[in-house]
Amino acid sequence: MKAKCCDDKKSVANLSKTIEFLKVISEESRLKILCLLKTGKRCVCEIWQYLDLPQNLVSHHLKVLTDLDLLLKKKEGLNIYYSLNKTTINKYSKLLNNHLNLNDK
């Protein structure tokens, strides 16, 4: 008997989205960025100091997170501020939960 999460085309498509999400957040610095942004919006100048990484590497991680729509960005003056896209993060959380829910057989 197949599990429901592997049974239909929609579930298989959702599995692919979930895998992509997990690959992106499995990188330590990206997960730290997400954690840091839980407290509110921040610019690159604040984030790179917290991570103790070069600014260009932090910018790369921010781009990867933004490309997956996990972050929102807003230009204010000369700085770009990043914040969590809670709608997208909740969507991925629900997808992951659907695959791991032990009550769903």
C-alpha cells in the first residue's frame, strides 16, 4: 500500500517543492539568516556581521532565499532590508508537515 504523499500527481509535485525548500534551508548560514530575521527586518550590513561571513557571501545566500520567495526585500534609502515572507514559509511548513504527518496513512 502506497502512502498518500506519494500516490497522486499533486503530492509528487509537492514533494519536489518540499525537497527544493529543504535543500535551500539545509545550508547552515541560510538557516541562521532565517532565524535572525524572525526578530524583524535587517539589511545586509547587519546580517553579515552577525554571521561573521564576507558580505558578498551573505548577499549570495540572501539571493537564494529570495529566489525561493522565502524573503521579502525593500529598498529604504541606500539600504535593502530583508524580512521573512511568512506566507511562503508557512506554505512550505505545511507541505513538509503533509509528508511527515504520521496520522496520514
